[in-house]
Amino acid sequence: MTRNPKSPETALPADIRDRPIVLVGLMGSGKSTIGRRLAQRLGMRFADADDEIERAAGMTISDIFARFGEAHFRDGERRVIARLLTGRPLVLATGGGAFMNEETRALIQQNALSIWLDADIPTLVDRVARRSHRPLLKDRDPAEVLRELAAVRNPIYAEAHLRVSSASSPHEHTVRAIMEALATCRN
């Protein structure tokens, strides 16, 4: 991908362009969709940690949870993220719980630039209603689950290097906000 010399991408500091960018946040915050668009804008590779975990395990995340439990899943998740953060820089969308694991969070904070995609509960509920593959929502009210998760996880997500609102507006607005935040980031 050829970069326009006047585009915001070229205004990014070299230490930002040369690092992996990891998106964290609750399910439904747009990590995968926004991550793909951000990677394209930056001319970087995109990876979704959940897809990579499923590929490595040869089974779905729901099956991993059901068969082996969350602790086993989180261990595999940490190893996959560690592998993805080595090599050439990329934009990585993580699962909602990845940043909660202390080892995984330290790995991300040391080796990448972390961005918390923060969204309000109604936006999250609307987005998660579009897909039925989320193990933590199985047989539960999504709004209740998301409020509970936000209460526990948001203080940890706040440790990310940057925080960007992922509003119900088009995803391109969030990508633009990330680009602006990256252009002024000194990390």
C-alpha cells in the first residue's frame, strides 16, 4: 500500500509506526471491525487473536471454554498473543478478557501500543446482539453481563496507553479518532 505523503499515517511518529498496535475492550466495542480498517489505513497486517486461537487449537472458543475451561483458554490466548507480537508490526484485536490476565497485559504493555476501545452499554448490547458466538453471554441477559464486566474490566482497560471512544457512529469515525490519538502519542 502506497502512503500519501500528506496523509495522517505519515505524521505518525516512527516509534508508533514500528510497533504492534493492540486493541482492547469489552466484547462489542468494535475491536475486530475497527482493527481491520485501522490496519488497512496504516498499511499493516491485521490479526484477530480469537481467530488465531481457534486456528491453533483446531476448535472454536466456545468449544475450548466448554471442554477445558476459561483458565486453559487464557493460557493459550497469552501464548498466541506473545507469538503475534513478535515479528513485523500489526494491528491485533484481542478478546475482551485478554487484557485482564496480568501476564498478557504486561506482555502487551511492554511490546505494543495498547488502545482501549471504550463504548457505552447500549452500544455494546446492540453490537453483541448481531452475533451469537460469545460464551460469556450464553443463557444470560447481555446488558446485565456487560454491566458486570464493565464494572470489573474498565479499571484494567484504563491502563491501556490510549483510550478512544467507540461510539455508535460509523466505525470510520473511531478509526479517525485513533489516527488522531496516534499522531499525538508519545509512548
